Amino acid sequence: MSTTTRTARLAGGLLAGGLLLTACSFTSENVSCSGTTCTATLTGEGAEAEILNQTVTFGGVQDGRASLSVGGASVSCGEGESVAAGPLELSCSGVTDDSVELTARLN
């Protein structure tokens, strides 16, 4: 194996690893990702998180349901429910008066 081939393979592996790490980042709340699945906790109306290259915005809680938007899609979900929102499937694992804990996966 030549040095050029090894360098190209190493660079490709580093690039792929870097893309995986940037698939999920946070702007104001806690976000944790593994592959194409992320968990996040959004607290306070208007909280946003960048998840799998999508901005997820928390609109608050009414009657035990969290209002969320992803791109142009607005949805609501109660604790234990899953909903499709744009390119993401959101599962709400915890809903309180002012926060939502969710898991996001690509549809």
C-alpha cells in the first residue's frame, strides 16, 4: 500500500467522522446524537435546537401536548407519542409545563 493511498483512506475516514459529529449540534439546549438518532431537551417557549441538519423549535405546552416545528411543519405530541415532522420522526418521551424531552430520527 502506498503512502498516498493510506493518506487518502485516513482523510476519508476523518471526513466521515467529522460529518457524523456535525450531524447534530445545539444552539440553546442539550442535544446528544448517536448516528442518525438524537435526543434533546428543549426548555422554554421559543427554544431551538439544530438536530440532524433541521431546526426544531419548541412552541410551548398546552393541555399536556408539546408544540414543535421543523422547517415548515408544525406538530404537537404528548408524552409517549411519536409524530412525523418534515424529514424527522419525533418521539416525545417527557412533557412538562415548560419543556419537552424528545428523540429525533430521520424519516
